[in-house]
Amino acid sequence: MSNFFNGLLKLRRGPWEMLATVLIALGVFMLMQPFVLWGFTYSFITTLVGTVMFIIVSHFRE
Amino acid sequence: MSEKTVDRVAGATPVLLARKIKGLSDRAIAWIFVGPTIFLLLAVNIFPLIWTVNLSFTNFKANRINRVVDYVGFSNYERILNDPDVWLSMQATAHFLFWTIFFQVLIGFTLAWLINKKFKGNDVWTTIIVLPMMLSPAVVGNFWTFLYQPQIGLFNYVIGFLSGKDASSFEMLGSVDLAPWSIVIVDTWMWTPFVMLICLAGLRSIPDYIYEAAEVDRASKLRQFFTITIPMVLPFLMLAVLFRGIENFKMFDLVVQLTGGGPGSTTELASIHLKREAFEKWRTGYSSAIAIILFVTVFGLASIYVKALNKVKER
Amino acid sequence: MSYSVTESSSMVKWVAGTLVILYAVITLVPLAWILMTGLKTPPDSISYPPKVLFEPSLEGYVNLFTTRTRVSKETLAALPPPTNFAHEIVRNRGMVIVGPSKFGQRFMNSVIIGFGSTFLSIFLGTLAAYAFSRFKIPMADDLLFFILSTRMMPPIAVAIPIFLMYRNLGLSDTHLGMILLYTAVNISLAVWLLKGFIDEIPREYEEAALIDGYTRFQAFYKVVLPQAATGIASTAIFCLIFSWNEYAFAVLLTSGTAQTAPPFIPTIIGVGGLDWPAVAAGATIFLIPVMVFTIMLRKHLLRGITFGAVRK
Amino acid sequence: MKTLKLAAAGALALSAAAIATPAQADDLTLCWAAWDPANALVELSKEFEASSGHKMSFEFVPWPNFADRILNELNSGGKLCDLLIGDSQWIGGGAENGHYVKLNDFFDKENISMDDFAEATVYAYSTWPKGTPNYYALPAMGDANGWFYRKDWFARDDIRKAFKEKTGRELGEPKTQKELLEIAQFFQGREIDGKTVYGAAIFTERGSEGITMGVTGALYPWGFKYENTPGKYDMEGAVNSPEAVEALEFYKELYKTATPPGYTNAYMGESLDAFKSGQVAMAMNWFAFFPGLYADPITGGDKIDFFVNPPQNNEGSTLGGQGISVIAYSDKQEAALEYIKWFAQPDVQAKWWGLGGYSAHNSVLNDPGFIDSAPFAGDFLLAMQNVQDFWQEPAYAELLIAMQKRMHDYIVADKGTAKEALDLLVADWTEIFKEEGKL
């Protein structure tokens, strides 16, 4: 786990990509879940942030 | 390089062309080769995409050319993301996504595992099983409405025969409870082979020596299945799930032909909802915003997909 | 006798084989039903219980290719005797053939647009794939991802601006417009697949050719292209199948002149409601080429559906 | 030198000829829905081809896709159609968005008077804004939603007796909507000649306009109004009036208790199928189909009879039918106008009716022999006196889609109550008119 945060701090690709992936997955889940309208409302921005992050961090060093 | 060969070759090509080509660096050739593709994609994909983003901030209506178009800021997005009808269409999509992937993985993996037992003639049967997924979803979907007819349809007849119920006592496409399942059934019929093929590739990529080593360690077959087979196939399975997820998230043709979104709005998936807004109500600005939301979602999933692709490629 | 831990016993094989064959048969039933319905008469096609045994008739195919009109008994009686089986079938229903249907034209549109876009995507795709495979292109990975991501776009989402763009350019409902559009969608698959095929051709061949004094172009079309021929052929079939099956763009961007068969087949109507034998006949004619292609492609199938990522 | 001059002169003359001859033969395309009257029009048009030298091509689109495809075509500025027999509700959009050519000058020039056509049809099919003398189409096909039934079943003694026992009334053509329901329920599930039959085939289709056209058949007789004050778009209290709620509940009951199984997405084709296959005692459909139904060898002739949509609180039928328009994007407008001029002639109109098309020309309708010319001719005249149409606004498509959704949700998908469905509809429509800037 500390490796993960270390990687984040040092702008390494692996952990950041993981974070972006989680954000995208969360956004997609929020978009389609049937439980709270609030989740649906904020789903798009979550996915958008995750996607943009993914594009950026995929250029970080391994 | 002897000068002679160069001359010989140059002589064989038309003079002007030869002069041009000789002068080109590899780099220039690379751009000449890639250029047309990039240009086409920019013109037919990226330019329209930017246009869509622009439209999504307006109240433009494509059937009302004479009307003044106003920029409305983020209000289209606000309306969509608070609209219970859109939310419902997303939930219908979720139901469709979840269950199609569930059944396709379950059946697809089982089939792959069975085929991997390498019985005689397995390749012939594999090819036959694959057939449905290569066919036109619209044409096939349309024909399934015939199979689902309560009074004359083969599907209802077979189910009625097996369950002892009257074949016209249930309506796959017409009833609110069954319609979401009717589209799951057809999609599963069509796309299980896809998951099967990828799982099969995964199973075949496991080298025999791993099992042999496990056998030496006296691991049981069941244990081998869970500690070797499943983990080794998992990246492939991920690939299949992501791809089916993306495809079914934007599902249109099959379901439009099957239910058209009905009854009521029970099977109105995201794409169908978008089509109604864009090409029936002609709310171009509003529907552009929905398009962008769908696009960003697919794009996000696609990024993960490509990452998974590369991972599998390395195997 | 050699013993292998990965080789299953004959009992297991037998069970596995039976289950797989059972599934294959079930999965084939809807397709077989399309074939059969195409050969039924309209009353047979809607009988209950569904008829498995029936007297085959070409009425569906006749209805698919003709338009007919109902005439009175007197007119019918006054007509000269039918010249061929098609006229006879139609007259037995109290109607006469008044002309060909639109199916032939729609089918030709599918052929023109399918082959046109396939040719263009293969042409452009091969060039691009070669460049990606052999040259150092800055940000190649990003470009490749960009190319692939265009394939992932939901067609309906892209259709809105394309509709507007085509309206302004006068490309709506034209063959050229549809060819360009399908090419743009197919090219991503073409580039990814072909890059894989070209990667597999050893560089040494070209390098030898270059040393022999070939130019890059010559090395490309005299050495690489012949080597990649199989790959190009199977990529072409994949592109063709996509354009052949495509529905969303076709239904939204075409209405008459350039409309392909998939939006048309579901709208074949008979005397009232859908004429199921004609629909099934159209579907049969439309699906069979793809079935043949699928069988031809079986070795490359996986590669094609995973953008070349999975080789086996 | 001389030859060159000659050639040049020849070329000039040729190009001049090409411009100056309006009578050159054109290939005209007429777009309409694919149904019986369209085939009759093909037959009728042969005469035009012979007299004018133009060639006619036809693009007939099946009803479920008709609006989608043709409106798509118009909105993309396509040149597929030169002439269009477009649905009545499209007139607002066709006029305001410049799809249709305005015909006033042409009518004046050719002495075509709109007074020669039945008033209701001119109002519904030709004018925009509604009721003003601005004409964008010539009434081509009068139509309304009506009913037909199995006359042979209604006449059978055993059935009549059973009906009398059950209801205390004689079995006959229903005089009110509620009688219609009663008869339909009586037939539902009954054995006739060893076959289970059902009450009535009605419209429930979701995709295009089906359920709206069906349900308005109940709404109008109950006194449904789109607005409290015409032209004000004040729908609260009109669209969701207690009468409208009652009518909607009525239609749902009709659907739930008196239609064949699997009848969740049915429109014209399904209704015809159900009737022709002997499944139902009664069915609703457009008058346009009645000639074909009457001619049907199995269920036509003396086995069928027709009646106008029964009244409840007042008379009322749902309007169908279309006018014929010239498309503004066509390159062959001259030839297209020629067609309209030819079509408007009284003798052509008489032939049109004879072939199974519903002429809207007074010379045909007021002819003393008209009522006896077909068993449904009298009903047709009656229906056309009390027709109402859906919104014809430029935003008609949105208004219709909203209604389709709310009606199907309530009637077929069992969502909410009738009042809720209509309240939601008022909200949808209000939003649409706000967007239009009309509220």
C-alpha cells in the first residue's frame, strides 16, 4: 500500500493509472445505478475527470 | 551500395516518381502513409466530435434551420443529469449490460472449457457456434420478433411445450416484466460465442508444464482449476467483459428491431433514448449533450480496454 | 502408453462433445428457422403450432423481388396464361406482378457501399499500418489509441454532427457519403489488424531489398505486400462484414438512393403486416454471404474481433 | 472555320432548347406510405404519364417508418421526393421550415379553388397557420379512423341470444363507446366455430403514432380538448380534464379486457391481420383500408360491415389523411406542379375514388350517387364531419413522442394512473411549447 502512495508521489504511471481506472469505473457505476439520483447527477463529471486523468498519466514514466 | 543497382532500379520506375521517391526520407514516407488515415479520421470523427461539443452548449434544433440559436451554457447537461427519464434509460442499460455479460461469461467460459477438452471435431462445432455473432444484428433482431410472437412464434411454442403452459399466455416483447429479458436472451444468443472464443484463446495460452508441475505437487483437479486455469484466463476474460460492456453500452440496432424501446419505456436503452431525442424530437443541442456523456463514458472504458489489450498482447 | 495430465479421458471428451454439440444445435435453430420460413407460404409461416414439415414454396422469394397488386377476378381471368412460376404463384393469390421491388436496388447499394468502403479502408489502412510497423512515428502509441478509440464511439452520438455535415455538403443519402463514413469506422480495425500482420514479416526481407537498391516504395509493394496478402484478405473480409451488417448510420443518414439492405429488410410488408416469408427470404440472401465468410475466416476470427491482440 | 461556327451555333441552340422547353420529360418521384391507396395511386398516375410525358417513380415507406424516414429526408434537405403525400400533422413543420412549396400563386394561376374541396380537409391538410388561406398542399386523401365488424357473427341467432341474455340489449352496431366496450367484452374469449375469438383490435403501437391515434378515438368522443382557448396553449384543465381521464381509463379497460393476447404493439397491419384471420369481432382502422377489407375474399363482402367511431359525450373521430405537396428541394418543381394540376381535376378525382382512394373533392363527395357507391361511403361522410386532428405545430414530432410515451406507459406498461399520465403529458407539452417560445 505504501508503495502505491509512493508511486503517486513520484508520479509513476502504475498507481496513477490505477486511480484513474477506479474513477472511471466509479463514474460508470454512478451513471447506471438505480439507487440515488445524486449519484447519477455527478456521474458524468467523475467519469470525465477519470478519463482526462487517464490520458495524462499514461504519459508518466513506468 | 553500388551505384549501378540504384540506377537500374531508378530506371525501372517512372522518372518523375523516382526522383520524388529518392528524395524522400523515411520520415516523410511515414507521414505520407499515415497522413490520409489521420486526415479521414479528423474529418469524419474528430471534427464532428468537436462540433458536437459545441452544439451541446446550444439550443439548436436541426429541423428548424430558420430559428435563432442561443448558447445556453451547461443547462443541457444540467437538465439531462437531473432528468429521471434519462436515468431510467441508464438503468435499463445497466440491467441489459449486467445480465448479458453475466450469461455470456458463464456460458461462454463453460463452452470454451468444454471445447478445450479437445474432443473429435471440436473445431467444426466451434465454427458453427460462432455463426450468430457475425450476422447483421438488425436483420437477426427483426426475425427474433417473429420467434417471440405469442400466438405463432417458435420460441413461445417451445417454452410453452417444455413448461406445459399455454404458448400465448406470455408475451416476451409485450410484457413489462419479460421484455428486458427478451433482449438479454437474444444478445446472449448472439454474443456468447465471442466470449467463448476469447476464453478459448486464454485456455490455450496456458502452457502444459504448469499443470504438470501442479500434478507433481498432487494438487487436486479442482484446486488446479481455481489456482491455475481461472487466474490465467482472467486477463482474457477481462478483455471480453470490457469489450462486451462497451458494445452493449452503445447497443442500438438489435434492440431497436426487437422492442423499439417498449413496452412503455422499459427497454429504452441509452442509445435508443438518444436516437429519439436527436432524430425524432430533433433537439439537436440537448441530444448532443447526451451524446457527449455517452461518448466520454465509452472513451473512459476504451482507455481501460486498450490497457487490457496491451497486457494480453504481452502474453 | 504415454500419459499426459492435460489430455482428457475419452469419457470426459464424450460428455464435453455432447454438450457442445447440443449447444450448437440449439444456437442454430433460429438460423434454420429463417431458412425454413423463407421457403414457406405466408399461411404456413403463421400457422400454430409452428410447422416444421411443410411443402416448400418460392412465394417468399417471389414476393421479395416483386411488387404486386390485387386485381378483380374478372381481370385475372382475362389475362393470358402465366409465363413463369413467379406469375403463377402471384396469380394464385389473386394478384398480378406490377414490377420489381426495391430489394434488388437496396442489395446493390449494400454491395457498392460494402466493397467501396472495404477497398478504401484496406488501401489507406495498409499504408498506415506499414508506417506504424516500420518507422519511428512520434507518439505512435497515442495515435494508435486515437485510431482505435474512433471505433468505440457510439454511432448514434457521431450521427448527429455527421447528419448536419452531410446536409451541408450534399452528401446525405449518397453512396460516397456512406463509403467515407464506413471507411472511417473500418480503418481503425484495418490499421490495428494489418499492423499485427506486417509486424510478423521479418524486417530482414525489406532490408535485403533496400540493399539491392529498391526504394522504400518498391520494398513495400514488392516485398511486404505479397507477404501480407493473407492478412490483407482476412482484414478485408472483416471490413466488408462490418459495412454489410451496419444499421444505425444507414437508417439515420440514408432514406432511398443509398440505403443498404439492413434497414430495408425489416420493412418488407405484405398484404397486411409483415410478410414473414419475404422477410426471411431477404434475410437468407443477406446472411448467407456472411456465413460463408465466417467459415473462411475461422483461423483469423479471434484476431479480427480483438483488433489483433489475440493471435491464437 | 465555317464548321466550327456551325457547331458553336448548334451547341448554343441545344443549350437554349434545354433551358427553354419546360415540357421536357422529367422523372418525378412521389413519396407516400406503403398501403392500399398507394397502389391505387400508381394505377391512377399511369394516365398522367401518358398525357404529360413525365415518368413517375414511387417511394412508398411502410407506416411504422414513414414519419421517421421522410422527416429525416426533409430535414437533411434530400432530393429523393419531388412530390410528397405527407401526413396531416407535418404541415406546420413543412411550411415553417421551408420544406413545402407554397401553392397559393399556383392555385390562382391555374384556377384551382380550395372551395372545391371539403372544408374539413382543406383546413386539416392544406393550411398553415391553421385556417388561414395559406396553402401548402392539395387535399389528396381524406381519411379518418373508423370501425368494422363481423356482420355474419353479429347476425347469428345463437350469438344474438347469448348477447341478449347477458346484456338485455339487441346485438348491433354500437351507438356509444361504452356499448362498443360491452360488445367487445362479450366476444372476448368466446368460441365461434371451434375457434377462440377476441373482442376488438385497437391501436397500441409505441414506435410511431399508433397508440395516440387509437386513444384519441376515445378522447375526442368524451370531449377532449387540446387547449382551453384555441391558440393559447393553455392545456392545464383541458388535456387532463375529468372527461379525458375517464376516456383514458376507458381505453385501458378496452385494451385489458377485450383485445387478443400479445396485442401490445399493434397498429394498422396488426389490426388488419387480426380481423382477416378471423380473430376479432371488431377492429378499428383507417377508412383507407376499407375498400381492401370489403374486397377480401375470406372476411369481406357480406361478412363485413362498417361503422363510424361511436360518440359518447359528443361525436368525434380521429383524423387521418394527407395532402399532396411539392418539395422545395426538388429540381423538378414545374413538373411536380403539373402533376398537382392534373390531380385536382374533377374527373381524375372521380377515378381516384373509384380506384379506392378517398377523394376530398366536393364534386365527388356531393355526388348523389356517392353514398351508395360503397358500403362505407356514408360512414366516411359522417366521420369527416366531426374529425379532430392531433397538434399540427412545427414541434408536432416532439408533442407526439411525448404522448406516445405517456399513453403507452399508462395503458400497456401499467405505470401510474390515468390522471398522472395526463398530468405528465401536460408538463411535457408545456415544456415543449416553452422551448418553442409559444408559452
